[in-house]
Amino acid sequence: MLGILGGTFDPIHFGHLRPALEVMEHLRLDEVRFVPCRIPPHRRTPVASVEHRLAMVERAVHGQPGFVVDRRELDRDGPSYSVDTLESLRAELGNDTPLCLMMGMDAFAGLPSWHRWEEILKLAHIVVAHRPGSPASHDLGDWATEAATRDLNELRARPAGAVWFQPVTQLDISATAIRAMLRRGESPRYLMPSSVLDYIRAQGLYLDASPTQGAATRFA
Ligand code: ATP
């Protein structure tokens, strides 16, 4: 069983990494694929280039068994739709492997606005980690309640179609807040891996509010 965590990762922080590890261990996932998006469909253009965001994710997962960086969205033109990513993973892995699309509760609350969202559940399970400040699961639609399961064996027995709510350590960390700290000259140390912070400092990222910092050449 495989986990997939898509995101802007602008920059990656412990609010991404710690829940991912807890989900991996609790669900006994073989691996978690971190999939940085090239163009996020639902949010504004990332501040750092895809090249920098990828480099930060690579540094963040380095040394953690089971954490893998998957760059397929960076090589694809147009908006990075999760449904396309799942279809491409299915084409590679076949229809039998259970896939778990992982996301925070804030992302899950917006799921019905995603491109071809109903097809997502045909391709994968959805694993939702609660995130500080996001709605509780009972505020979500009937479809989520119907698809929700508490039976881990059901997740493992079916390749797709279930929703799983996973309690995780609540870390009120956001990429937006980290970028704001860096702009103000404050340190986001202990909110993210030091290897990522070292990279940000070395590359001079997030020092001003201008969009897309760094050469986007490699994946443009
Ligand atoms: P921002 O802070 O600007 O909102 P973000 O970190 O939420 O950025 P992404 O990098 O796109 O943006 O997030 C990727 C995924 O990680 C999303 O599914 C999001 O819900 C989840 N996530 C991000 N931060 C946390 C957190 N602190 N706790 C749990 N999940 C999180």
C-alpha cells in the first residue's frame, strides 16, 4: 500500500513531514511519495521555482526510509491535477495496489471543487490528517461520511474508494507563515528540517514577496 502526498511545498516543513510519517507507520504504508506540483490548480503561483521546491523536498526526506520524491507533476504541462497523477501511477502500478492519497483536512474540505474529483476515489483511497484550524470531519459532506471507514483491513483489501481520517500530532505550521517570517528577518528554525532552512538561506529564498524566485528553467 502506497501513500501519495501532493503539495506546493513552498517550502516543505514539519507540518508535512511529521503527519506523513505518522500515517505511514499507522497504515503500514510501503512508502510515501512526495509529489511537488508544478502549477497548483487551487492556489496562487508558488513563490519558489519548481527546481527549488523539488530540491527542498529532496533534502527534507533524505535518510527517511520509505519517503520518496516523485517528480512526475514537474514534467507535465498545465495545472497539476491529482487525478492525472493518480492515473499515471495506476498505469505504472496496475489496478490492484491500494493507493492512499494523503491530504490535510483543509485540502479535503475543498475536494469537491477539484478537477474530476469524483474519479479520484475510483483511483485511490483518501487519507485525511486533521490540521489545526481546519473543519472537523462531521462538517463534511454525506459522500465523505458514506465512504469513511475505520477498518484498516478494508483499506488494505481494496485498491481505492475509502476515506480514512487519521489523527496526527497537531502542528500549527504553515508555509505561508514561514515565508512571512523569512521576509521579516525572523527564523523558522525548529519548524522545518535544518537542511531545508540551510538551502533557503544559501539560495536567498523568500526574502521578498515577488513571485517565482529562482530559475524555473529546468522544468519550464
Ligand atoms: P500554506 O501554509 O501556505 O497553506 P501548505 O503547507 O498548506 O501551505 P501545501 O504544501 O500545498 O501547502 O500542503 C500540502 C498538503 O499538506 C496539503 O494537503 C495540506 O493540507 C497538508 N498540510 C500542510 N501543512 C499541514 C499541517 N501543519 N498539518 C497537517 N497537514 C498539513
